[in-house]
Amino acid sequence: MSRVSRQQSSTTSPETQRISEKRFRRTLRITGVIAATALGITLASTAANSFLEHQERSSIARYGDLVKVAGGAVNVYRAGTEGAQPLVLLSGLGTIAPALDFAPLIRELSSYDVIVVEGFGYGYSETSVRERTVKNISTELHDALSSLDLGKPYVLAGYSIAGFYTLDYANRYPSEVSAVIGIDPTVPAANSGAASSPGGSINFEKVLATIGLVRTVVSIAPSLAEPSSDDFTPAELERMRRMTSWNYGNAAVADETARMGSNAAFLYGMTYPDDLPVLNFLASESVATIPHWLELHENQLQNVSHSEIVELEGPHYLHWSQSRVMAEKITDFLLENAASQEPSTPRAASTILTPGS
């Protein structure tokens, strides 16, 4: 009995192979056209963004003055009453234009000599500088303030991540600080993040800003670059939108962001000097949503003889909507602690104020 075995050919016919090759070449051509188009659009957008930024910077009068410090120049904005008690405002991480971001609070603090030091990467300060370690940031701040010849100890007021820097600065230069004000300040806790330093990864945020995508997004949805508050003028809001395109994702802020963990590790366990008055404003939203937020601040102030914690209704950016209440409380607190303090039992008072209190 004979058996016939049939085996299907595994080879592709010449016609099928030609069709496959044509499809492959067509796919390559389409992909090439798409890539070339995308590259052309990107280059055109980058050029247009660069041109618009140059035009904006040259046509919009800058605020503040550049001050030479170690490693470059930072912008210092000054307002209020000349010769009055100096009060220094330090912004949170990634704030595009600190002097504008603090505008409502600056207006309410007009009886003080208000000074906003825009660190490297912020406002009109330079953006390509040395490592954003706590020590470097404190040294640069000290250089800037020393150049102003203030003549008396100043109050340091720090928002958010600036809680790191007010803590280090008050210990590094204790004779120059008369009090510290925290605006929902960050506490360097044990779980603040990994003690890492920036590596060689691509700064995608800077890429998006360079090619003009950030400018496009802000033009479509301007509220993304504006404070959610009615206490800003139209001119302030417009300038913040412009400066978002200029400063977003710059090298200095990217480095500072990457060093949050290592900076927290450096500061962990540090406390304010025992006799330094400290007033902390905490946002009710932070207290409600961040585990142990109130407890962390109370523990940090256990050794401080003259301290107070005031919880205000609102989100993290308290100075956008609670500036009047904050200014009144700051004035009361500083007046209470103006005279030399007698040793007393450490306390960390906690109160709650609501809008209109």
C-alpha cells in the first residue's frame, strides 16, 4: 500500500514577496514623512517660542534688582516701608515668579520692609547654577541679604519647601534672624523621600518649555498658570502666564526638586533655636489630608519657648486667599515677642482661624 504525503510549501511566492516589500517601503516613506513633519513643526515651534520669549523679556519691564551672590545673580524685590522691620519672604518649590506669587501678602504687609529673594531658578534670577543643596541655598540667601545692609535682624517667612531653608538658615545665622514665620512649611521628616541626587536623565519639563508646548498649553488654559484667587491684579496674572513659559522646568528648579530627599535627610532632627520666636500657619486642607501634618509641626517646635501654630481654612497656598488674616496675626505675634524673651516652658499653641476672624 503506497502512502502519499503532501507538504505545504514554506516558501513565499515571488508575487507575495514583491507586495510585502512594496508595503514595507510605503510604510517607511509614510513614517519618514511623519517624522520630518513632526521635526519641522518642532523646530518651527521652538524658533517661534524663542522669538516670543525674547520679545516679551525686552518689552516687559522687569521688577526688582539683580544681586551678585556666590555662583551668579539672584533677583531681589523690595516693597513696603523703608527702615521698618525687615521681613524676608521665601517661596515654595517651582514658584514661577515669587514676587508676584506673594503680591496679596506683600500688600497687606506694607508697614514692613518686605524683601522677596527669588532664588536661582525663580522669577528673574539666573537658572543655571551650582547644586541646590541646603547649604548652598542658605549661603546665597545670606549673601543677598548682606548686600542690602538691613541694619537689624530680620524676620524669615518661608512657604512650603522654604521651611527647609528657614530651619537651616536660623541655625546657620542665628544672630541675624529675629523670628520665623512658616506658611504651611515642609518639615524634614524621616520619610521625606530617598536621599538621592540628580542624575543624567533628560529634563522633559525643560524640553516641553523649549519647544513651546508649555506656552501653547498656557494660552489655551491660562488658569493652569494663574493663582486661584481674586486678590491678584490682571497685570500680575498676565505676567505670571508669560513667565511660566520662560521658567518652567529650568535646570536650577529641576536640581532642587531632585535633591529634596537628600536635603531632608541633611536637616532631619534639626530644631529651631530655643529662644527664637516661630509662628506657623497651617492649611486646613493639609492638616486634613497629609498624615500627621499638625503633629510633625508640633514636634518640631517642642523646644521653642515662643511658638504658635495657627490653622487657617484653605488649601496649601494660604497667602493667595488668607493674606489679610495672616498679616494681622504676624503683626500681633511679632509685637508680643518684640522685647527680649524670658526663659519659659516650651509650648506650641494651636488655634484655628477662619476667613474673617
